[in-house]
Amino acid sequence: MTSIYDIAKMAGVSAATVSRVINDERYVSPETREKVQKVLRKTGFVPNANASSLTKKRTNTIAVVVPDITNPFFTEIIRGIEEQASAQKIAVILFNTDEDMDKERGALRFLMEKRADALIIASTASFAKHITSHLSAEIPLVLLDRQPKGLKADLVRSDDHRGAQMLVDYLVALGHREIGFIKGKDGISTARLRLEGYLQALEKHGLGPDEKLIVSGDFKQEGGREGMLKLLALACPPTCVITSNNLEALGALAAIRQMGLSIPEDISLVCFDDLELASQVYPFLTVVAQPVRTMGAVAAQLALERLDGNVQKPREVVMQMTLLERKSARRV
Amino acid sequence: MTSIYDIAKMAGVSAATVSRVINDERYVSPETREKVQKVLRKTGFVPNANASSLTKKRTNTIAVVVPDITNPFFTEIIRGIEEQASAQKIAVILFNTDEDMDKERGALRFLMEKRADALIIASTASFAKHITSHLSAEIPLVLLDRQPKGLKADLVRSDDHRGAQMLVDYLVALGHREIGFIKGKDGISTARLRLEGYLQALEKHGLGPDEKLIVSGDFKQEGGREGMLKLLALACPPTCVITSNNLEALGALAAIRQMGLSIPEDISLVCFDDLELASQVYPFLTVVAQPVRTMGAVAAQLALERLDGNVQKPREVVMQMTLLERKSARRV
DNA sequence: TTGTATGCGTTATCAA
DNA sequence: TTGATAACGCATACAA
């Protein structure tokens, strides 16, 4: 592989000078600069970023760890991150965890070895022990959507509490009194906040919570399907159901169809997080949506700001959710 | 930062030995190995992969360049790649090009600097000059979905030609005679093959092509919208339309609604590539789908095989498309 | 303004 | 089986 030493030789200067030209530093005479650049162009030389990261202590790399890149919620966020990052010549390394702790640990280990400059993570964990222990304290960390316990770090999330209230308000206004709820993954902050918001909103409307109407889920389709089947099997099923995220709603949808029922005639269904493209094809599912692309961009910026030195205390950015009314809930 | 030298000192051995332990090499006595590993564990030492890549000449990194990670077609492919890669301790660096040549060039340059071990790319270019010139010839290259001219490399794609025929056969069987076509991005192999397949199929059915029924597109929503508006403005609009990819179909859908028409009552619409989740919510759009997740996995494997030495000549993997019949086309 | 020398954290080579 | 020592490709302090 050709190195700056080879270039130096060809240009009749020292390697240091070549380095200076490449990095656009001052203190290089216009003549030598031109001389070096000519060789650079002619040879099509590409400096080795890994080598330079060794001395610079920066890899210009930011790691993104999410449960599932296939979920449009995360896809859009990643897009937002990538846009910001690549505009600043920073690469994005991607990791899927599949909501699996071991995979998450593996990802953390890996990105540490690669010395990523920053980490943006939607963690699958309830507690942050594994994060704090795997991650060196210096590396900028931005929590996305979810906040594991025991960790002070930047956080970009939406107002889940308020989102839940919007959903319940909406359903109550339509006349629903028995509102089922499929919970999110156990131990995840987002899941808890959404449940709490739901419970509070019920209380506000003078509707005592009915334990039987609250079933567990895992933020995945399968969990949503099982949860919905459980609700439908009730002696007195709810007239509508809220799922804790978009994927669960898809599973619930499948369950409902499986039972030969239809939405919203037989049962209403709403959820957290939009389906993006899916909602364009057929504006069907009523949801409270988060400004996903923006969230990604914000997360990237928070990370990059820390990179550029300005050390600050943990910041929390809370976005507003929007109710997108479509056709999956009816008046009763 | 602590290095293997520090570990060596603490363990009372040389750095070389520490390196051997870390890399699980032979020729380390069980006792010293245990001694070193104890220190490794106690300190939570994480080796610097960039430094090691310097000598090993491998970064354990594979770059993926796609037009838009937000398109479920690519999302699923990336998922397939990531699964394969991370199983082999290989990281995925992600780049969006937005169908923009400059961004693609930037991505190529960047991944070269990072010395990615391999590249999987769905190129936005008609010609591969910029790829061959930016990329060193040694780095394993897998073309995804699209094949720019002037480049011999591994290729993973689907049988676009055949897919087009399936679509036309299907529509003709429904009684359609005026079949509109919104083309893909100019100069992209996939776009060309799909158009050719369409034309041939028409001929097979004794339907001469009507120039007015073929409009241009760009593989993006906006292009699909404009194309469809053009078709709808015709004195004698087609009874059905094929778009060259899923995004264009979404745009076409918007155009149709904008004109106050509905599918499939007023006009039928089918396309290449599935919408994944969208099709789960509401199985609406009839498409010919590619086995996306698998394609990603295959692409990753082709790349990794080359990495592991077994040099071979360019391979081409052609997948079969599947017609997924849904509700966006009606009998006439 | 330029060059020399050294270090960044590993691995590979060669002796011991 | 282990340890010096020299790369790997680049950046930087220091000297010139």
C-alpha cells in the first residue's frame, strides 16, 4: 500500500509536509503545496484513516445501536442521524440488537474496539450496568427513545406520557369505555411511561383500570399478536385497544383478522409510533407519531457537540407527539 | 488510554505475549495465558481494532452504499447483510446516496479512507468509471440490484425481465390492453431491464407499445407522482399502470388520489418491489417482490468469501421474483 | 516554512 | 514458549 512516505519521495518533500497538505494546514508554501497536490492527484492517493485515528484519537465514526433497523421508526431515525453525520464527514456504524441483551453487549464491545467517537443507542436493557461497564466514560453517549436506569446521559425522546393521554382522550371522545392496552417490553422506560400515561388518562376520565384489559407485550409483532388474542378471548373484550408501538399493532392486526374480525367495525385499534410508508399507501392506522427524522438529527447533533469539546451536563430533549387520526377507530 | 504494554507490565510479560493471548494464538503456556487473562478481565481492557488493522491489513468492516435506507427494499437488504456480517464479527458502515452521484462519490472516497474490507453497493450510476477509479481493485465488490456499465464484479439481483413479464401477463389476463409504464431512473440497469421486459411482454400478447403510455421516472416518489399525472392527463389514459419500483407506486398513488380517482375502480396500479410492513397493514398493492432479506445475506456472503481469499471470477446470483396479488388491479 | 524524530497501539519476525 | 524489535501509516513537537 502506498503511504505518505511514497508521496513524499515522489514530490521531493518530507512526509510531514505531505501530511500538512493533506490536512490543509497552514505553514505550507503555495509552491510546495501545489507540488504535493499534483502528486496526490496523479497517484490517486487515499490516506489511511485508521492510521491517522491512531494519533488523532478520533475515528470520525459514530455507532448506532437499535433493536431493529427494519422498524420504520428506527429507519427514519437512522436516516436523520446519517444525514447529519455524513454532512460532517462522519461515518455511521450500524448494529441491530433484535431486543437481545447479548447482541447489545456484543455491539458495545465491538464499537469500543473500533473506538467509535460516539454512541447513539436505543437500548434493549432495563438497567445500564452493562453500558456503563462496557463503555468508557469519555465517549459521548446519546440515549434514544429509551432510558435505562442508572445512567446520566443525553436523551432524545418523545413525551410518551402525553402521547398516551392523547390516545385515551381520543378514544374516550369516541365513546369508548373499555380500552385495552398491550404493554411494551418489560423494563423499558418507554413502555412504562406509556402505560402510566394510559392509566392516568383513564383515571382522569373516571375510568378505573381493568387489570384484565392490560396484557403484556414485547414491542414486537408476535407479542402484539398474542396480546390481542388474549384480549379477544376475554368474556367481555374491550371495544378498542392501544398497543405500545407500531410493530405490536401489526401483530394485533393479524390477530384480529385471524379471528375473522375487522377494524374498526368489530374493534378499534390505535398505537404509538407511525408506520411511515405504510400509512401513505393506505392511511389506516390512527397513531400518535414522533418526529422521527428530526429526532435522529438531534441525537446526532448532541453527540457531535460533545465531540467538539463543549462539555456540558446531560441534556434531555423531549419532542411532542402528534395524533394522526385515520380510520382504525370508530365512534361507539 | 491503556494499551497492551500496560497490560504486559501488570502481568509481568511482554506485549507480544499479551497480543498472543488476546488473539488466541498457540504457543502460549496455559499458566501465562491465565495470568494475562486475569489482568485483562480485571482491567476490562479493550484492544484498539484500528491499531491492529494497521498491521493486519483488515478492518473487519464492510461498507454498504444504498440510495435510501428509508426504502423498505433496501432496509430489508441491509438487515440481511447485517445479520451475516455481525455473526462473523464484522461491522457494517452505512451510506445513503439519495440517488446523488456526488454523495456516492463521497461515500466511496470515505470508505476507501476507512479501508473497508469490502463494499456492497446499489449504485446510482449508469457507468462504473467512478467506482473503478475510486476503488482499489483488490477490495471485494458486490453489486446489488443494479449493474453499472463497465464493471466486472459479483452481482446479486432479481430477474427483472421475468418480473415485468409476470406483471404484464397478470394485467392482460385481467383484460387490460392499455398498460401504462412509469420508467425507473435513467441509465440504471434495473430500470432498463424492467422496461425491456414490459415491452417484450406486450409484444408477446400482440399489444404494440404505445409511446404515450410510457413516461419517465426516477425511482422516487416525486417522479412517480409526476409520471402518473402525465398519464392521467392523456386524452385516453391507460386502464392500468406499472411503476418501476415501490416508491414510484406511492407517488402514483398520491397522484391518483389527488385527481379524485380511486384504485382499482378508476385505474389499476401494480409495481416492482414490495412495501413490506405497508403490505401487512393493508394488503393493497399488487407487486412482484424480490426475496430481499435473502439477497442481503447472499451479498454479504459473496463479499466475505472473497475476503477469505478464495479468489474467483465474478459471480452473478439471479433471484426469482414472486407475484403478490392484492387489490390494486381489477378485471376490465 | 520545512524536516527530523518520536509516538499512537498492534502485530510479525526473528532470536533466544 | 517468550521477548526484543521493527514495521504498519500517519501526526506532531521540536529543531532548523
